[in-house]
Amino acid sequence: MKKILFSDLDGTLLTDDKQISDGNRAAIRAMTAAGHSFVIATGRPFESAYKISGELGLNGAGCYIVSYNGGHVYDCYQKAALLDERISLETVRELFHFAWDEGFYVQTYQNGEILARARTEELDFYERNTNLPGCPRADVLEYLTRDPNKAIVIDLHDHDRLARFAKRLEPWAKGRCRLTFSNAMYLEVVAEGVSKQTGIAFLTDYLGVKGEDTIAVGDEANDIEMIKAAGLGVAVQNASPAAKEAADYVSARGNNEDAIAEVIERFCV
């Protein structure tokens, strides 16, 4: 039976230095050659995920990307968005002011750029890790002209402070957007009802794939819903305790030791 494997990027497919190992590359090639499908499912912006998909040669018929934590689904062969869920400009502007008032760095996206108010260590860090250009502008909220897919509040040093901020935002966010952590430093804000699970559910429905033929692999809180929903949910060895608890299988290898290759070799080839 042919399988479709949805893989997170950071902490899962990618090593800590944001590379794709030779072992993972070879396993993905073998998997797709055998007729299975490999889909990137990431919180990253589409443009960042698209570059990685290209590096893997995943640009033919049957190649897809789920990005922005499930808010955007893209057909790499047809070069067309199949799903595009966005947050309202009003909500994003309010979020920016809430974050600024409490001294947090916050960013969003437009035209393949990272939009923020100023050049900071957070913007530098995010640029390095996603290979996308930053666009620091004092007038960022005026420069932002359309509803974005996502915004992120970042604290590189104090997760507890960021978690407290997220808790305070919950009453405001209800009914207008969804808050989730993709790692300890990133509080991600997407459209209400959006998650990686809803993104992959949309794609599997679109393709007519049965649930039991799906595999989802991840490592963090924003992966838990897709791990639980897949026919086989996998947490990599370096995953958070919550992700491991949600999984049907925990890999013996971590993201720096070809965890994706292990999953493919065990369940797909």
C-alpha cells in the first residue's frame, strides 16, 4: 500500500545546523521512487519550505507543501496554492501592539520577506534559520497591506515569560486566531482553527488518501495534532516529552542521526 509521509522540518528532517543529511536525502529518493509521497509539513513560511522542497527535488507531480502551520497548502507541480488561510490585518496589528507594549519582538510576512519594526537579534536569528530576508521598517504596520498567513512573537532567552504572555493573550485570541508554540522561543499565531493537522487533513481529502495510509513525523507542540491524527504518528528521538507521548512510534534516532531515514526504511520501503 502506498503511503504519504508528512514531515516537519526543524528538529525533524533538518539537522541542528539546518542541513538535510545524505542519509535522509537517499531515503526520500528511495521512498518516492517506490511510489510513496513525501510532504513537508512545517510552521515555516511557504517560501522557506519551497526552497527546501526544491533542494530535495520534490517538484514533480504528487509533490506538496503544507506551510505556515497548516495555513497554506501548495501543489509544487502545478505551482498553485490549494489552501490559503489568513489572519485579518486588524488582528495582526492588535497583536503587534500587544507585543510591543510588553517589550516583545514580533514579526509577520509579506512578499517572501520577514516584516518587523527593527533589526534585532531575533530577526537575525530567524533569518539565519529560515534563509529568508528580513525587512525591518519603523512603519511596518503601514507597510503590511494584506492579511498574512502567520505572525510570531519571539523570545530567544525566556520561555516562561513568553508562555505567560501567551496565557494573557488567550481571551483576546478566542474566535479570531490560534496560538501555538513551535519551539520554546516561538509563539506562533495563525488563523482560527488552523493547525498542521487541518492542513494535512485538507490535503489527504483532496488526494483521496485513506487515513491509515498517512504517516506524520514531528518533534514539537505544533506537531502533536498531526501526530495524533495520522494513521501512524511518529516523534523523533529528540522530540519534546509531549510529542513523544502523542506518538505511536518514537524513532531510535534523532534529527542529527537520520531519523527520517529510519522512519522511511521501517514503514515505507
